[in-house]
Amino acid sequence: MAVDPLIELRDVNKHYGKLHVLQGINLTVGRGEVVVVIGPSGSGKSTLCRTMNRLETIESGSIAIDGRPLPDEGKGLARLRAEVGMVFQSFNLFAHKSVLANVSLAQIKVRGRKKEEADRRSRELLDRVGLAAQADKLPAQLSGGQQQRVAIARALAMDPKVMLFDEPTSALDPEMINEVLEVMQQLAREGMTMVVVTHEMGFARSAANRVVFMADGRIIEDRTPDDFFTNPHSDRAKDFLSKILKH
């Protein structure tokens, strides 16, 4: 069990119509842990990730962040989303605002920072993700990999307790994937609590404390990367790895 649990899911269930997408999920993520969620498409990985900041609601079970149950609506939910940073496949940046303004906006609106303070923090974070020189550009003037790094800076600007990544590299061209993974590796080294849904097995191997393997809406295995990749227990995991690692 995680020593100092930051995220706790207990017997979480979720349906889309007749489809039971999350089936009795139990998962604890400790403070400072990097948990990588992998599995075949349609296994419920993204849904699981999105329940953790209530982008998806659940029908039964409970989810707590830092000892508090997820709030339903309103101010509590906005606060939660500030504390639980989220990076999606698509970058979701405001096209008509500069990179700097994209990173500063929620700090001003949700965290109540003054513009000068927000912009200073934004520039620090853009520097940290290697984009200090791009602050005044519009998102469309950046590559996909750069836009995704802006999205990471934007999430970090809220000083979140945990970062959720939902397939952050799957929309990127292959040569841009590494620049995003490098930023994520750096965050992992700095002790950021992270839940990462990804197909990047190299990242899972090198950055994760634990690999959670999902299939058919269930967690099938939850183990160290070393254990999982060298000695998967379940047939589902063996089958999945044989397909992935052949290429």
C-alpha cells in the first residue's frame, strides 16, 4: 500500500449505457508516486484518469484526493481541478491568446493571482519546459510538441498536488514525443505525483514506480515496471506485451 495516499479509489463503477467501463476499481496513488496506466484500447484507462478530477462522474464507489472526497459541483470542483492538473491528448489551448496568456489565465481566474505575479510564474514555467522564447507567440505558431509542453506548464502553474496525463503524446508526430516525455521525466524526478495513461512503454519502464495494467474495465495487474515487463502474471498482460514489444 502507498505510504501516504494522495488519491484513493474504492470500488469505483462506471457505465456508459450497457457498457460497464469501470468495474470495481480499487487504486491508491501515494504522494510522489508515478503510476502509469496501460492496456488495450477500450479498457477504461482514459475514463479512469478522467474520474480523478470529476470530468467523468461515477455511479458507485468513492474517490478521495488528499483525504477529501471529490466535490460535486461549484467552487469546490473548481478548486479540485486547480489541485489536480490535467493534460489531454489535444492541447486545448486558447487559439487567440498568446502562450503566456494561456498559462496565466487560470492562475488569475481561479487562484486569484495578480496579472504580474501570474505572468512571472508563467515565464518561470515556460522556461522550465524549454519554451521561454515562445511566450509571445500564438499556439498555432508552435509545433504540436511545443503546444503540449505549454499545456503542461499551464497545469503546473496552478501548483497542483497531482498531475493527470491522458495519452499526452498520442496526437503528436513521433519526433515530438520525446520532448514531451523529457519534461514528464523531469517532473517525475522532482517528485511530482503523476498518473499517466500512455502507450509509451519506454516511459513506463523508466519513470514509473508502478504499472497498472487494465483490460475490460478492470485492473488486472498493479506492479513495479520491472516485475510487470519481465514477468507479467496474467494471460491478458502477456498477450498485450507480446503485441506491443514486437514492434
